[in-house]
Amino acid sequence: MHEIRIPSYVEMLLRELEKMGHSAYVVGGCVRDSMLGKEPTDWDVCTDATPEQMKIVFRKRKIFETGVQHGTITVRSQGHNVEVTTFRLESDYSDHRHPDQVKFVGRVEEDLSRRDFTINAMAYSPRSGLVDAFDGQTDLARGVVRCVGEPDVRFREDGLRILRALRFAARFQFNIETETAYSIRRNRLLLENISAERIYKELQGILSAEGASDMLLGFPEVLVVIFPEVERLMGEMAEGGRESKWTQSVRAVCGMPRASFGLRLAMLLHELEDAEVHTAMQRLKGDHATDRLVKTIVAELRQPLPDTRPEMRRLIGRLTKPMVHDLLTAQCVVKAVTGQSTDKVREARYLLEEVLDGFAAYTVRDLAVTGAELMGEGIPSGPGLGKVLEQLLREVQDEALKNDKDALLKRAGEIF
């Protein structure tokens, strides 16, 4: 395990708490990541000081009361915001997500006992060293995600932990401990109580991780709770009869760049009908750009690739240049995982580069004449004007007409 090196802006807060007689530790993900040799993105502090006591300790600093009712304040230190939370226990999760009651406690071990997984249930301070009451260090070394205490209890407290377990295992390429895995499957329907926004965020982490394939193939029943539409893919054999359509879709996911969640999600759903994809994305409530990318890629995968310059220009105009690149990447991956030749995709890539190297009009906005200029020539506003512009665009894309203002005005008069 690697040494835990606390940045100065965090260590200052620990010292200020300790100076006033309190115990204080960095805790959770920052300890885990440090021990794995990874740079933590956030540093969280826990302490036996209550929020009111923290306000006194940090009275000379800027404080944000971000979650005082749950024992948390955010403290500004050397340009960084650090969450500082009182040791606490939680109980009665009536919505299977948030505690109904929070009780402040005096020992860090009690606070660690409420946490989700052993690898996240460690605390450290330079003065006291590592506090590891649940053998998280061993699980880190073994590459295991294991619940703190009884898995069923942990998941019933917060159903989102089911996806968090898969995300951590996928991110670090860890295994999920046997009892924890059984409990995930038993309790998977708890995800029905979780907001789409939280599920979306966790799904991003799972699909974008190095170990995405293991989680998607190892826990398909969990994905069915999120996307009921994919269940039939698990029982349908792909062409050739060697694997299911679900397995083939997962292989397509992992053929996409990890940085593109949208493309990976499109591959996960690409065997579905368009209507099913629309329903699934509506339920997921993701951002508009990802929603459009997924729906467009899945729909366009069913269409033949353009093999002429006019067809490619029209495709660019319909989708945008970046999305055409994405579509060709998706086409290549799908053909590769299904054992088809990728020659047509390669030809389309060359055609795309050829089109992009020259001056072209992909949309009406690219024409050398505007609607206002056509109106100035006597063409009235309305549907007729739009039809003239579309006709000019088609002829320019077909290379039957130059994208030149005088030529376009003359031809517009002939069309009208």
C-alpha cells in the first residue's frame, strides 16, 4: 500500500481541530485512493467536534453551512473547499436512500461502521495513523469490494449502494465479495426507489470504467432494473449462435472509447428498436446532448453508409461532423464484434475526409445566399422560401450548382 500524503490545506484543518482537543481524520475515498497510489479528487475530514464547535474552531475561516443538520460544514482552506463532518451514526432509512435520524457520536470507529464498503471505511491522521476497523486495507490488497457488516442491511439503507458497488469494482477492476454479490442480486429492485439522476451518474461511472464488461456480464439482472428493454437480448442468440445479443452488445460497449459515455451507452442499447431506445432514454433522464447522441447513433446504425460525396454531405448536414465521426466509429465496432467486414466503413472514412477537405454546403446556413437576400429578390417569406433554399442546397451538394451568390440568385429565380 502507498503512503498517505495529506495536502497542506487539509492538514491545517486537522491541526486546528486537534489544537482545540478534538480528534480529526481524513476519511473515505481519499484514504482509499491514496493507498492505491491514485491522486484523490476530494479530501473529506471527520471529527468528534459538533458543527457548533467547528464554527468556533474555524471562526477565522470562510464557512459554508452545507449540511449542518447532518453534521457537515464546508471550510475554505488555501483556496480549497473541504467538507468536515461530525462522527455520526444513521438509522431508519424509510426511503431506502436517506437516513431519517442522525446521531452524533464520539468515536471514529462508530462513524466508520455506517459506511458502505470496507475500502471506503478507513480513516487516517498523521498523529493517530490508520484506523481500519473493518479490514479495508486487506480488501484493497486483495482487490475486493465488500460491504461493511451485513450486506442486506447496507443495501436496504441505501439502494444506490448497489450501483456504487458495481462502479467501484469496474473502476478498480476488483471482484465483488461473494455475500455482497448475492445481496446485490437479492436487493436489486431497491433501485426502483432511486432517482433517475443518481442512477444516471452511477451508470456513467460503470460504463466508462476499465472493468465495465465484468460488471455488465456479471450482474445483468441489475441492468434489467434500469433498462427492462434489454432483458430479451439476454435470451436471444446473436447471428452464428455463439453468444447472446447481450454479450455482443457488451463487447461493443468495450470497443468504444472509455471517455465517451454516450457512445458506450449507444452500444449497450443498439440492439433495441428505436421506440425502446426512446423509452429507455426518457426513463434515464440524462442530459440533452447524450440523449440525442444515443438515439441518433442507434437509428443511423440501421441505415446504409453513404458512398457518394452528395450523400456524405447530406449526412453531415443532418448529423454534424463530430457525430458522423462517432457514427463511423460505432459502425466499425458493431461490424467487428459481429464478424463482418469493416471495408465499407473504411471507405466511408476516406469519403468523409475527401468531403471535409473541400468547400461544401452541409446545411442551408452554409449557402452563399441567405433567405433575406432571396426575399429581396422578390421571393416571399414562408414555406415556398424554405423549399427554394432546400432545392439550392441539394443542387450544391450534388455539384450541379456552384455555391456562389450570383449563381444561387439566378437559380432561385428559375426555381420560384
